[in-house]
Amino acid sequence: MDWVGVDPLHQVVTRDEAMDFIPWLSVRWQSSPPDSGHYLWWDDKGLALKSAAIDARSSVHVDFLHGAQARRVKAVTGEALTRAMGCQKGLRPSIIDMTAGLGGDCSVLANVGCEIVAMEKHPVVAALLRDALRRAADADTTWCENVQFRHADSVERVSGVSHGVIYLDPMFPKERRAAPSLTMQVLHSLEQTTDHPERLLEAALDSDAARVVVKRPIKADFLGGRVPSSQIKAKTIRFDLYPKRKLTIDDCERFQGMVDA
Ligand SMILES: C[S@@+](CC[C@H](N)C(=O)[O-])C[C@H]1O[C@@H](n2cnc3c(N)ncnc32)[C@H](O)[C@@H]1O
């Protein structure tokens, strides 16, 4: 499918270079925004997604260098997410993030020293994240070295996983927020990508990962009715833990090969 792209600064050279990182995305560039639908926006801050139906000043743009996500990455010490993964002194498990989304969780985990393979199925979400990783790497952000990104359906890629942790954060139900942000509105409008989230859990549990972790809204049912062995709770969300064995130093090895198929 062709996506509409708008490049008001006509930075074709830098835009073309950036598009080399996201070869899966087919874009029809034009000079002004369309009257309807979602469209891509390219400017000196990189790639963003906008919606003609929503205030043009709003956009979905991933930025690991400035703003809220940059602060979150820097601030993390012992948040529930890192504890759920089994991070402790001397142990930083390698992680497959089956639902990378806009990279919020995977950047935090990479920054504390976990090796991550981050997979995102939706072409535009994947492109926004890939472009943000490119910009962060260009700015010498060291945690980027811990992230291997794949635009892929993770259900098809995890069967060969033999160590580490598999993490999944499927889309929360729509009712969760009364006034969702543009980011959530756009992600929800792409919801077909999260059909049958229990498939993600089945695939993860079928692998030989040492532990599977699922993020859920605090009051939600267990995903696929699978009862976890334990939970780590935060204010509005919780992590359901499905351990297969104790994590050891062998679970910290970088993933090789099996996700590339
Ligand atoms: C709630 S978001 C994840 C948010 C992410 N944890 C973060 O911190 O930004 C869920 C994402 O999972 C992606 N997804 C769903 N099923 C997938 C699959 N089978 N393979 C890869 N990505 C998938 C969706 O496209 C969506 O972007």
C-alpha cells in the first residue's frame, strides 16, 4: 500500500537517505497535506505521522533525544518493567520485544543494558520507530547499540528462541482512556495488527525462552486465560510473569540469527 508523504522543506536528499532505512514503506510524496486520512510528514526532525482529521500541529513522532521519552529513558533505575524482565545486579537478560510499537519500553530496557530484538509488524509504526533509532544512533546514543530492530510479524519469528526473555505488550482495550492522545488514536486505528493477541502469548510460550512477560492493564483478564506464576504491579498496569526456568548469565547472550529468517 502507498502512504501519502508531505515534505514541506523539500529535503529530498536527507529524506531519501532516511528512507533507505525503511525500505518496506512505499510513499507517494506530495507538497501539501491531503484532505483526509493519515499521512506521513517529513521535516528536519525526521519522520512523523499526522491525521487530516486532527489538529495539524499534532503528530505521532518518536523522539529518544528530547522530551518525555528521553526523560523516561534517563530516569529509569528499578521500575516495574525492568524488575519484570528479571534485571538485577550482574544480570541483564536479553529480550525479544514482540510488540515494539513506538519503542517506549524497549528503549528503557536497552538503556539499562539489556540486548533487545525489537519487532514491529505495522509498516508505519515500524518506520516511525526505525527512523527514531536512526536519529538516536546518529547522535551517538549508546543504548542504540543494544537494539536490533526488525519490521516483522513476531509470531512467525520466535519459535527458535532458546534463551532470554520474551516480552509482549499487546494493544490495550479501547475503553482504557476517556480522551486518548493522538498517538493512541492512531495506534488504535491500526488495531488490525493486534488481532488475536493471545497468539503472541502462545507463540512465546512455545519457545524455549526462560521467561515470558505480558503487560496488561491492572484490572484486565489474563491474556488467553493463561494464569501467570506471579505478577509485578504498577499503578495502572501490571506485568504477568510466565517463567520456565531461573534466569542465568546464559540468558544475557545477544540473540543471533534466528530472528533474521
Ligand atoms: C501497545 S503497542 C506496544 C507499545 C510498546 N511496548 C511501547 O512501549 O511503545 C502494541 C504494538 O504491537 C504491534 N504488534 C501486534 N502484533 C504484532 C506482531 N504479531 N508482530 C509484531 N508487532 C505486533 C502493534 O502493531 C503495536 O504497534
